[in-house]
Amino acid sequence: VFIDAEFARTPEGKFIPVSVAAMDYQGRILINTVVCPRQQIRNYETRCHGLTEEELLGKEDSEEIIGKIQDLVQDKVLVGNDLQLDIKALRVDIGTIAGIRDLANSKAVRRRIENPHPTIGLKEIAKKLLNLDIQQGPHSAWEDARTIRQAYMAVEGDWEDHFVKKAGNTLT
């Protein structure tokens, strides 16, 4: 499952999804939605994703979307870019997924775009690997998820997994 999300922040600084997109290996849309946070929001982070409080009102409930994500990713490999925040904010139970493939720290991506840094942003990956200019304005979870899929497909044959034993499951 290729996934990306955009977030707002609660008064405690916790990230809450306001936009979530996911697609399967074949490129079919699994979810592409704007989300209404159930929690009180301190900062909508509109400068990042362009979504305002008014645009979120009446949209799908954040808790319902988080539940849908749990079902979508169960027993699947989760592919994204810099997935730590997405996993935490979407409350993905890594014990229920088949693995993680994160483009941000992929050796295959670093070799292909000749970048020695340990973490690479999606915008740079898109430009150097796919010759795409993304994130020119507000970030879009859908555009990012689609780009993540394209980038992964471009390096999949060279991918190197790093296995970690976690609660009886082998994760990558």
C-alpha cells in the first residue's frame, strides 16, 4: 500500500491527519479523502497543505479514517516517504503489517539519484528519479502517494530490505 498523509497539530503538538491518500500496487485508489479532525486543533498547518478549518468541517471523521487505514494496511507492505510521522499519527500497528519500505532512506533510491545523505525528501526524489516537479505549492497527499508509487516502481528491482525482528514479525 502506497500512502501519504497531511497533518494538523493539536494544542499538545500531536499530529492529526487532515488528508490521506493510499493506493495499491496496481495503482487503484484505496482512499483519497480530506479529513475532519475530531480533536481540538492549535495549528491547521495550512501553509503546508493548503487546507483550512472551513474546508475540513463536515468531512470524514479522523477516527473513522484511522480505522480504515488499519484495515487497508493489515498484512501489506507499507510504502511511503519518511513514514515515521504517518505511522505514528495514523496509529499503524506495525505488528499487523507485512513490512515497511521507506523511500526517504532507501539505498536503491540514494544510488539511483546519487545522493549520499541518509534521508531524502520526496520532492528531490521526484525531480531526480522521475523528472517531476511536485510540491510547487501546497502539498497534496494524493500527488505524494502517486509519486511514491512511481518512484518505488522505478527502483523496486534494486530494493534492499533491512529486516528487523519485532514482536514475532519480520519487518523491513
